[in-house]
Amino acid sequence: MNQYLLAAIEFTFIGAALFLLFPILLWKGMLGLFFAFVGFELHLIWHRRDRETKAAKKQNKR
């Protein structure tokens, strides 16, 4: 799937979730949800880079 199409779908779902949750969470809850999302995305990026680094090291050993 195209990377930009996937990003558009992801942000649409995030926007819909925020729209639905705002009456319950209000601004402080939305800020906390945003920080949790950003932290989780950074965590996924870290794991991807770690996997790529280990694969590159393994490739260089051969």
C-alpha cells in the first residue's frame, strides 16, 4: 500500500477518535492522549531502527 495513502487513512482514524473522545476527555485528556500516541510512535520507530541496525551488522559480518 502506498505510504502516503496509509498515512492519510491513519490520520483520518486518529482525527475521528479525537472527535469522538473530546466530550469525555476535554483538553487535558486530549493532550495526554496526544503525548501517549507520540510516545508510542517513537517507541515503534526505535524498534524499527534497532532491527535495521542489527540486520546491517549481521549482513556486514558475512
